[in-house]
Amino acid sequence: AQFGGTAKEYFAAALKQAWANVKAWAAKATFELAADTRKARTWLAQIVGTHPTYKLDRKFLNEDYSNEYGEKVFRLNNGFYEYNDGRRRGMFEVVNGEIRNVDQNSVLAAIA
């Protein structure tokens, strides 16, 4: 009564918003990294541009949650990412929920 409208209209709007959230969650890619150890720290960074010293400017990300094995799980939007899994580093691109491996030259060409 305070804001106008009926309960039916509010419930319909809430359902639309909930489905939009579910669809947005499903469109993201899932990436898993091993948990940190005493010898190595694992990380994932989004590449956000170029950097004068390091070539690529990165934004380090926190995991969204940990799975039952203790691995870090990330939900990612479209873009370029770099990871370190404790043994090796690599880069990949997320396009519409799909992960594709890329090299540094193709990342620089795409963001420059």
C-alpha cells in the first residue's frame, strides 16, 4: 500500500529479477586453481590494460568459493586473464562462458 501496486506485481518483478541473476550466473565461465601450499601461492588476475614497466596491467582476484577439495573456484566474465597454479603461468580469454588459451602477444594486440 505504501509504494502502490499489488503483491502479484511485486512477485512478478521479483521473479524476473531472480531469473536475470540466474542467467547472468550461467553465462560466466568457471575456472579452478589448486589451493595455496607452503611452497607456492596460486593466483588469478584479470588483465585490465597495458603497463609501462610490466607490459600488462593486472587486477588480482579473490576466489568466489572453494570446492570440496580445497581448490579455488572463480566465476569469470568475458575478458583476458593470467594465472599461476604453483608450477606454471598461463593466459586465457573468456568469451561467452568459454575459456580459450592465448599467448601474451595476442593479448597485447587485442588490448592495445
